[in-house]
Amino acid sequence: MHELKRDEITLDNVRQDTRVKIYIERANAHLEGIGYTEHGFRHANLVAEISFNILNRLGYQRRECAAASIAGFLHDMGNLLGRDHHWQAGAILAQDILINLGMELEDVAIIMNAIANHEEGIGEPTTPVAAALILADKADVHVSRVRNPDMKTFDIHDRVNYAVKHSFLRVDGDNKRISLELTIDTGVSQVMEYFEIFLSRMIISRRAAQFLTCTYELIVNDIKLL
């Protein structure tokens, strides 16, 4: 296999890798089969973009921004092997792919660490890349993730995601503030339901922001709640 030099490796190189495409497709199909929301290319691309933007807007070096985007794209690939411990499985799957592409081991290790630590209740943000991935992943709550076509059979996760009509993670580099802004249709789901299932996400997101020396805010329907 032709190996790229480290400084040639980009998110596009990773996206084009056949194994990455198949692993993400099959991981998403597995989650659909067990009733989970969308975890496919839409989610992967969005988390990759947000992860890059977080570090870029906070003034981190291009190399760290690029690593964050790659970690963001690959982070849910481990669902291919099952939902439990998918964060560790994803890190191991990413290892061989990135090494075969020719990435330096230091960068591979940083990306593996981020993927292995993105899950709430388990992960710990100990690098800028891991912190950015956590914040980006937990920001993707949106109606477009719901795959269940029958509202009558929605569980609480379907209902909360369906109720979120707009979500945006705002990064204010000057004031060192990261804000998750949500517009929630309270006719579909009450704000309390969001906290009921996503409190652990808010906790790890706040820790990730603090690692980046930022404050973290949650703003719902133009009201600051955190």
C-alpha cells in the first residue's frame, strides 16, 4: 500500500479510505438495527467539522486542528463491533488505518486517545484533541438524527432529538466561552427531558471546555440554563 507523508495526510485522505467507508456504513447499520439514532456519514462529517473549528477558533496549531477533525470523523466507527465499548474498539480500528496511511505514531496516539475517551461517563479530556471531539460529538442533537418514522413509537431519545430543530456550538475565542445553542419544540419534548437523558453529556462537555480553559454554556430557546 502506498504510504502518504504525514504532512500530506488530511481528513479527505481518511474519508477516501475503503476501510473507513465500509466500517462507518456497517457501524451505522448496526445501530439502526438496534434502534439507535443516526451515526453515519452525516454525524461523522459534522463532528469532524466542529472539532476542527473548536481548536481553530481557540488558536491551536493546524496539526492539532487536523487531528481533531480526523478523530471526529472516525470516533463512532467502533460501533461496527457493538455499542458496548465502541470507543475502545474505534480507537483500535483507527490505529491500523492511520498507520497504513503513513501517519506519525505520535499523531496516531493522540487520535486514538481522543476516540477512546469521547463517551460520557467514561472518557476524560486530557488533550485538546480529545476535548474538542467531546464537545463536538455532544453538540449533535437534532431532528435529522431520528430514523424512526412513527412518532407514536418514539422513545425518549427519539423524542428529544426530534424536538431539537436547531443546534449550534458557538466558540468565542476572545472571551474563552463555548456555548451550545438549541432550539427545542416544547410541544414535542419538554426541556426537562433533555436534561434527563443528556445530563452526563453536559457534565463531560463542561469538563472538556474547562480543559480548553473555557467556560461552557447551554442556551435553550434563547434562555441560558448553564
